[in-house]
Amino acid sequence: MHAIKTHLLFLLFLQNVSALAQQSDIPKTNIYEKDTLWSENVTVAVASLVALRTFLFEFNSGDKAAVFSTFDPRTICQIKDLDSLYQEEVLRFKNWFTRKAVEGDRNQQAYSYLDASIQLDKFFFYPDVYAILLNPVRLTVMPKIDVRTRVSATARIMQIAVGLERLAPGAKNTLKTIHADFKRQYPSSPHQLFQGAQSEQEKQTYELINLLMWLSRNRS
């Protein structure tokens, strides 16, 4: 049931983006009528964003200093560089989406815009490297990710993965504990869009890298 709901959300989001990209001339009356169908989605999306932001604010990340202190300095730089690349891509995506909404206001009204915008905001507040930087669908759906950006992100992710393998046992256990606590307290995935097909090993690696990127933003 969750997989079906996720797929439907993805299709609705693509429909939203596709309408902006095509800029088709649709009668305003039809747009207004269809837009009311998104009002419930917006209510759910707002509650989801508030819940995520509250959780991230209150989450006790444990001894993250012990994790980063044992990383190779080059790996820490790769984590920061990847997060910068990631944030730039999310902002580029949202900027494109907003500009298209302004240019083609006949094709998108308030509720449908807010629903999609909130989904993109969630990507900014907590990272998902696969969804934004690696998923092959980003090469075909507007706004398409630049191939060079994707290649650069892939290289950094591979280097961070190597750094994770070389992490000292104590620090690795600490990171796994933080990750387990995060999953236990927030069992649902923060994101439902652009999840694609990932093996369990890939998913775990990406989740750890997402966590490291988020932790690195607030290192004390």
C-alpha cells in the first residue's frame, strides 16, 4: 500500500512539473476546478514538513564529534562539497519550478503549486542524494540535472563510501547508533519522490551519507 501511495505521489508531482514545462493553454475554469483537489494534499504536506522540521530540531544526534574526528580530512571535505552541490541542485530545481509557475500562471494554481513546493522544501531541509543527484529519472524529467553535476556527485559519493568503510570501529558503531536512533524515532522516509529502485546495500549507504551531510551542517 505504501509503495502504491508513493508511486501515485510521484506521478502527481511529475504531472505538476510536466504541466509547467509544456505551458499548454488550458481554460482557467478547468484549472480552478482541478486545483481544489490539491487542497487536501497541501494540508498533509504542511503537516509532514512541520513534523520533519520539528523532529530534526529535537533529534539528539549523540556524539557526532567522535564520528567526524576519525574521518580522513579529505572525506570531511567531500561530505561538505557534496552537500553544497546537493543544496545548489535543490535550489536550482525549485527556482526553475517557481519561475515556470510565474510564467505560466494559467497552468498552475495555488494548491498545486504549494504541494509541489513543499515537497521540494523537504529535500532542502534533509538531504536525499539519490533522489536529487543520482536517480536516472533526473536525466529525463525537467528540470534535467546537468550530466557533469551528476558525475561530480557520483565521484564524491563513491569517495565518501570508501571513507565509511575505513572508519574506525568505534566511530562506525557510533554512526550506526545515531542512524538507528534516527530510523527508530522517524521510521517513515523523509521523502517519497524520486526514490527509484535501490538495493538494500545502496539504500543503507545513501542513508548514512544523507545523515552525515545533515550532521555536518550543524557540527559543534
